[in-house]
Amino acid sequence: MTKPSVSKLVPRVPGVPVPGGSRRQQYSASTKRALVDVAEELFTENGYAATSLDAIVAGARVTKGALYHHFSGKQALFEAVFERVENDASRAIQKALKGHRDPWEKAQAGLRAFLEVVREARYRRIVIQEGPSVLGYERYREQEERSTFANVLEIVESVLAAGRWELDEALQQTFARIFFGAMSSAGESVSSAPDPVQAAANVETAIGFILAGFQALAESGVELPSGEIVDTVD
């Protein structure tokens, strides 16, 4: 079956009128949405370098002037696409976390949702493969933390609360950042693996083993180290 072209997938702007706001505002919002829709598809299929602004405006059926009205250039448009993909991923994980009272089930549900996300073509290409080089490492991490770190922190706080460990905010943040780094690395390994399904299963097994260790500590009432630095120099 022949895949429909971008131009057939994206409605002509201004699109369906939205209640409230002027006709100009509706047209502007529809134009911007069309540009991001087309850019997301083309960046996913062809990558950032191989996608031209001409192809994007042609797919969105707008002028290049309309594109520059909303975005300063291709990188700014990529950042808008990146942010949308990350936010969609964050919402998917947040949805998976809801309704779980048991912290261990909650953590496993969040992990599975994350592993599903990193196997999506658009996430693999835009976030993991293209994101660091296009945005730069610092901007990439900033965007990633803004969208997904809160989910990791929620899981970590829930797991630590199960052990009745009274940790200050700084130490909770430390735990969360360690797990966040581990999840980011796991996502990269899954997305680049020859067999992403098997790689995801391996990650779930490994992190599940770590969570089981935390659960055993919590249920046995073992206290965590204080975190104080001990001076061993005489």
C-alpha cells in the first residue's frame, strides 16, 4: 500500500475554526500547528539535515514567510517538534502511573510505558538520535528534564516512602537524578539496538532487579546510610 504524502496528511490552513479568538489568531495557530505536524513527520523520516524548509512549507501548504513569522529557522522548528514529542512521552508515562497505590507496581508501570515510548520511531529519531546534536547537549538535557524528570521524581519519592525513609529533599533529588540518568542511558541503548524489543526486555529485567532490591530493603526495615561524609584522615 502506497504511503500518503505529507501534503495529504496535513489539512489546508486555516483549518477548523476554534471558538474564541479572532479569525487571524485562528489562522495563525492553525498555520503553526501545520508546520510542526509536517516538520515532525519529515524529521522522523529523513532526519534533520536532510529536511529542507522548502519541503516543510510545501507540505504545510504555507509560504516561507509564514514559517519565519512563527520560527526563527529550522532549528527553532525542530525544538518545537522535540518539545512536543517529549511532552507526549511525559503524558504517556504519567497516564501509566495513575491508579497505582503500590509503589513497586507504579515503578514497573512507569518503566514499561517509558520502554514503549523509546521504541516509537519519532522518539528514537527526534529525541535520541537527533536531539543532542541539533540542540546541543546542555539544551537537550534541559528540555529532557523539563518534560520527564518530574515523572522519575514521582516514582522515586513513592519508592522511598515505602521504606519509611525520611530523606531530605536534596537526597531525594540525588536518587531521582541517578535513576533519571540510568533511564536516559537505557532509552538510548534500546533505541539503537538491532532488536529493540529484546533490548527493552533486558532493561526491564535489570531495573526490575534493582527495584526488587529496594523492595527487600524497605520490607525488612533496613535504614539507608546517613549520607554524611566520614573523614578517615588522621
